[in-house]
Amino acid sequence: MNKTIFVLNGPNLNMLGKREPGIYGGKTLKDIEADCIAAGRDYGFSVDFRQSNHEGVLVDWLHEADDKAIGVAINAGAYTHTSVALHDAIRAISVPVIELHISNVHAREEFRHHSKIAAACKGVICGFGPASYVLALHALKTMTD
Ligand code: CA2
């Protein structure tokens, strides 16, 4: 059986580890990908880990996930707070989607307090640093068993 999870990353997440370690920690996105692949191995998932700075690419990947994956963990970066297109794409697919964030967006600037995608997702995980990714995979494990 296909047990692929898409882990999708939005704008600027390719900069992790290079700037703002006080907010996002010192890990690079490559390090986080390795953590996800290792967690996936424990959970019996193969992890397809991607990053794009372009909203439409993220929309395309969500559509692709509907055919190729059993679930999606998405850190949509700043598009979380702005994107009706991502909200609609998540609603358009039938596999479960978990929204995740490295930082606690509720403890930050007001403009980060609202998510346009949360209501379309099965759940939201934020504030646990890079471990938020592994927690999202754990959540998907419980939902797809
Ligand atoms: O906490 C998260 O995971 C965020 O999704 C990260 C986004 C931010 O816009 C969200 O509000 C919360 C930012 C992506 C990373 O941005 C960087 C900026 C400078 C240096 C390194 C990363």
C-alpha cells in the first residue's frame, strides 16, 4: 500500500538555520527533512519533503498529494496568514492535512495570529520548534492507521 506523506514548506523556509535562530532554532531545512525521514521510518511512512517560495506551486503539490499521498503536513510560512488559494486547495483534496509551525505564532505579531488555512485542516501544531514537524507526522500516523 502507498504510505507516502507529503511534507510541504512555503516561503523563506529555505533560509532556516541561516538567520533568526532565536525564533526558528539553528536547524536547516535539510536537517528537518532528515528528522522527518527518520520519524517516517518509525511510523512506516515514506516522506516526500518539498519547499517552494511560490503559492501556485504549493497549490499544485496539494492537488498532487490527493493522488500520491495518504496525508500532508504543511508549514505554509507567511502564506498561512494570507492565502485563500491554499485554503481552497486543502478543501479540494480528501487526504488529511495538518498545519504546522516551528514558532508559536500566537505569541508573536498580531498579523500571525490568524491562519487562513487552519479551518480547512484537520489540526494545527505550532510552537515546538523543529519538533513540530515530527509531531505533525505523529498526528498523521494516528489519523491514517
Ligand atoms: O513558525 C513558523 O513555522 C512560520 O510558519 C514561519 C514563517 C512565518 O511567516 C510564519 O508566521 C510562522 C517564516 C518562514 C521562515 O522565515 C525565515 C526568515 C528569516 C530567516 C529564516 C527563516
